[in-house]
Amino acid sequence: MRRDIDVKSKVTTRPLKKKKLELKNSIDIHKMKSKSLPKILMIATYPPRECGIATYTFDLKKALENQFEDSFDIKICALKSNSDTHDYKTEDVDLILNPDSLQSFTSIANKINIDKDMEMVMIQHEFGLFHNNEDVFLNFLKALNKPIIIAFHTVLPNPNKDLEKHVKDLVSIAKVVTVMTKSSADLLINTYAVNPSKIEIISHGTHLVKHQDKSLLKDKYHVSNRKVISTFGFLGPGKNIETTLNALPAIIKEHPEILFLIVGKTHPTLFNQQGDAYMHSLQKKVDELKLTKHVQFVNKFVPLAELLEYLQLSDCYVFTSNDPNQAVSGTFSYAVSCGCPIVSTPIPHAKEVLRDGNGLLFDFGDSKQLADKVNGLLNNDDLRQHMKMKGLHASSTTSWENAAISHALVFSKQIDEPLKLNYKKPPINIHHLLNMTTDIGMIQFSNINTPDMESGYTLDDNARALIAACEYYKLSQNPTDIKLIRKYVNFILKCQRDNCLFLNYVDKDKRFTNQNNEVNLEDSNGRAIWALGYTYCLMEEGIDLDITLLQNIKCTINQFNLKIQHFKSPRALAFAMKGLYYFNLKMDDKKITEIINNAANKLVELYDFHSEKDWNWFEPYLTYANSVLPESLLYAWKSTGDIRFKRIAKKSFDFLISKIFTEDSIRVISNQSWLIKGFEEKTVQTGGEQPIDVAYTILALKEFNNIFPFEDYDDKMEIAFSWFLGNNQLKQIIYNPCTGGCHDGLEEHNVNLNQGAESTVSYLLARFAFENI
């Protein structure tokens, strides 16, 4: 069943917004005619050439285009020397520079300079790429009349005078230089006397991984019952695979089941010179050491998906470069992103990433040390798990999505007219919602993207999931998706007790837990009514629930209404009012209108009591789910026609917006410290921002925009949603496009990598808000 939907073509416009959208569209069309998107040209090797720089450039371009839209236009100037035999596809490559040709440098410089839309040139620099014409390359850069960024993939220590001068000359031409490690930045500062303000550190991008069961992957690749160590990448003497082969006999003594996977083929440049001579030398050594049963060559350029599976099935990744000056390794980065425990030679990248127990280091070429480290790691399951989790957290900041954000911010700073970064909304993907849903309902928590069955279920999560499932069905119109709706409805109905109220916490065996006796469940009850009322209202959308189930929803809501008059929680009242509004669109019952009116008056009484000059709110503090309070008063106004509800709704919502929005970003109230009346400045903290608060804000903004279509609430919706995509205080993605899940929160220094029910459904509710508006 298809679970990813790109629904842009299905978006419709309500009449209240039509005039504003027509005005915006005419302005946008005029802008498009007057100026094209700014072009950013990357000069680098590029596929089908097989090398690390080419792969890096391809991944970076793809990440930038996936992360942003209508912001800039990434162009490629591919390097193709006299000795290169591959052909470039014209749709992928815009210009071709021959680094062996003076005429080519002159021609490309002219084309760049006369292109009025070309705003910036970025060089993916490796010393070997221009070694035949270094002076010509420098003159080429000097001839360009565009801002230049130089990305140093390698920074060499202890340079001779010529190398030092060459690097300084390059830096002097560039507006900014990027490096991938702090050690590279330190080398530029301390050895080459580069001004620190000119340096940006952007880590090598890593691929987000949908983590799979290791034993299943070992079955798939026919290595069951084996401990697997691996290495991968283009093969050549620099990889020093011999170090691991020499260590294997000692490893086999403790782990006779060991298998060493050597994934990758001979480096193309080396192959052109020597063929597979190096590969043959390794195979000969395997035979000499009688390691045939313990070494397996995967002699090919492995597709990304397959490579990530090899790394996930590995119990240990071994990195044995013999070059102490190798600043960074793409292969190393891949292993980190897969949570594969690493034993590595101490290149700068490894020393930075593997510090604080994230991995193990051994001396260059020391096979005995390597054997000891690998054996110790394979003997310690807890240590491997610890390294896996440390590695995943370390690599989360370096995903290609986050690398794209870092690059875009650098681009924007260096262009005379800063870029307007428009974050691109991903297609709707409910895969993780399905992954978290059992025959009972939606599991509460997850470990990364693996459901934590021990955490059980909650009414809260299944109520929100029910609304998300309804929204999804409205788009998919797939009858099989109704089964998901029925599942969540049944979970909610089974949570109602004889006293007409709902319990919230259910364990994995479908038993209510003692936690239901320890916390106030009013808010959970309100959310249940919101979900049931909304679902009941959607019968006209084609949601074909059986008559018995619909009658049970109706009965459940009517029974709950006997209790709502006793509720004190303002959020419980607000959620219930939303649900009752939708329910009453079908029922048209004056008694329900009266219940909504009474609940709204309770909120108004709270507002009148607590509000004063500069504090237009219902409480003496701002806590969680704040936006649902003013939003619910809009529903009350639509139900009753009482203009007081509409007036207070807008005044209180605008007050809330003033506390959580800046011009181009949102920062919702932290769960580490609520915002207290009279102590606003003292109680503002970084971290503790939850997806659910961003989502509720977006839902409220949508409703306010429907009622007040000319007050830019829709623009704030866009800003708020970009929080999920990296427009937040850490400049890191919260939504995970690889799994369809959403990380559990934005902390002070990191993103919580777990993708639980609350955060995942919150993201989906926010994403659905942009459909049919």
C-alpha cells in the first residue's frame, strides 16, 4: 500500500482566502519575471566519475534541493581532465572545466562572469584536482567577479613554503572557506595564519538511516551466526587493508566465527594505472595467511542502500588509513551514521568524532593493537551498544539535511542580497505511524525508530493518531485506510469507563496501569472528545464507519457531556469544545451548543481574572498547548455567535504570538521553564521545545487565518512549520524524512533522536494543516 503522498495538486482555496492569494500570486509572478533565482555554481568532480569529491558534491546538491525550494538554483561545473573517459549528462552538469587546459579556464571564467544570475561560486577543493595547473587555477579564481567559497576537503600540516603560499593565496581570494573538522580549522588558523572569522566548519554530511534489525540483515546477506567486521571504499594502498588482514589471526583465536567484509572496488585512478594489482595482492595475502573462510570481497561500487545495510549488519567497522594527514573520510562518516562501532587509526576526523568513548583508536599500522581493540569490542555487547548510541547522536547533527542548512546559511551571508530560505515541505509519509501501530493501537515511545513495546499505549496518542488518520484518508481516499481509523476509534471507546470518563494509560497487555490513579486525566478526556467529535463529523468525507461504531461514538460523547461541567482544566475544556463543535455540525443540538457556551464562559472568566495590561492571557503563566485556548474560543464563537469569544480569542492569540515568534522563526515555550507573568525575561530558556506545541500553534494559526485572512497568520504557519525542517535554534531537522518519524524534542544542545508517537503524530497534524486550506 502506498504511504507517501505528494498532495500539492490537491490543495484547494477557501473563499475567504481567495482575494489574498490572488494578490500574492500576482506579486510572486511579477517577481519571477523581474528576476530569476540566484545561481550558485559548484566546481568539482561529479558522477559518473567515481571519487569521493564527486559523491560528496552530488549528495550536497541533492540535499540542498530537497531541503529548500524557490531559494536558489544549484549549478554544476564538472571537472574533466584529459585522462578522464566518462561522459557527463547534460541535464545534471551545466559547465565542464578541463583543469589541464588554459583555454578551458578562460572560457569558463567568461561564462561565469557574464551570467547576471550567477551569485556565487563554490570550489570543492582537493590539491590533486588542480596540481597540473595550480597557477592557472589561481588566476582563474582571481578573474571571477563573483563571491567565492572554497571548501577545503584536506588541510595539510607542516607545509613547505610553496604549499603555504598556495593555500594563503587561495584563502585571500575567497570570501569564506569551509572545512569539515575543528582540527582543519585550527591548522588554517595556526599554520596558515587564516583569520578565524573567515572559516566555517561544516561537517561531512551523513545519510539518515532507517535502522533495521541486525540479525535480519545478516540473514539477508548470508552471514548469519558470524561476527562481522567491515571496511569499505575505493581500494588502494592508502587504505592499508593489510593491517586488518595481519590482525585477523589473533582475532580468529577468540572469535572463530569472525568474517571480514572488504566492500568496494579498486580506485578508478589506480585501476587505470595498474588494473586490479592491489586487489590481487590482498587476495594473495588472504591465501598466505589461510584466511579464505574469514575474508569476503564485495568487489563493486556498492549502491547506497546496499552499503548502509552492510554497515548496519557489521558488529564493528575498521578504518585503517595510513595517512595521518587525512582530514576527513566519507566512508568513516557513513559508518558513524549507521551506528556501527568503530575502531580507527587516529586521523583528525576520527579523533574528533570518537572522543569521549564514541569509538576506539589504534596506532597506524599496528595490527596487534587493532586485534586487541577488536577483540575487546566483540567481547563486550554493552560497549558496542553504548558506542552505537553515542555514534548515532554524534552523527545526527551531520546529516545531509543539516549540512544543507549550514551551507544555505553560509550562502545567504555571503551574497549581497541575503537569500530568502524557503524550506521545502516533504511529501506526506505515514510509514512511522504505521510502524508504531499494532493491532491494539499506537505505541507510546520508540528507541530511535524502533517501537518500544514495553511503553504501552495512551489515550492521548491514539486520539491524536485518529485525527491524523482521518486527515490522511481525506487525501488518499483509500478504503483500506478506514481500518486504521476504526482501530484508533475502538481504542478510545475501550478507554471509557462506567463513570463516563476515560482512562489514559494502557500497558502492552491491554491492562490499565496504576498511572491512571496518579495524574489528572482531564486533558486526556478533552483530547478524546476532540478526536471522536472530529471523526463523527467527517462522515460526509466518505469515512464509511459501520453504524454500530458511529452510534457508539455518539453515545460516548453524550455520556461524557454529563461530566464536562465539573472540569476545571482550561485545556481539557478547550479540546472538548473543539470536538463538540465538530460533533454538533452533525447533531445540531441546542444542548450541545449550551455546553460549548458554558465551557467557553469558564475560559472567559479565567481570562478576565488573569489578564491585565501587557498580559492578555487565561493564566499567570504560559505552559504547554497554549494555542488551543484561544483557538477553542473561535469554535465557541462559531457555535454560539457570541462576539465576546471572538474578541478574546484574537486578543489572547496575538499576545501568545508576540511571545513565541520573531520575524522569521518560532520558539515555543520550553518545558524546562514555563513563561511566568512578571518574570518573562528570567524564565526564557533554550531547549525543551516540543513538536506538539509547534503543531498546536500551526493548527490554531490555520483557524485564525480562516477567520482573519489578511493578518498574515498563514505566513506564520509557514514559519512555524519550518521549525520541523531546521529553522530553529539549533539549525537542525526535527522531522526525519528517512523514517517518516519526528524526533521527540529540541534540547539545548541536541535533538532527542527518539521518534515517539506524540512527536510523530504532531508533525503529521502540522503537515496536514497545509492541505485543503
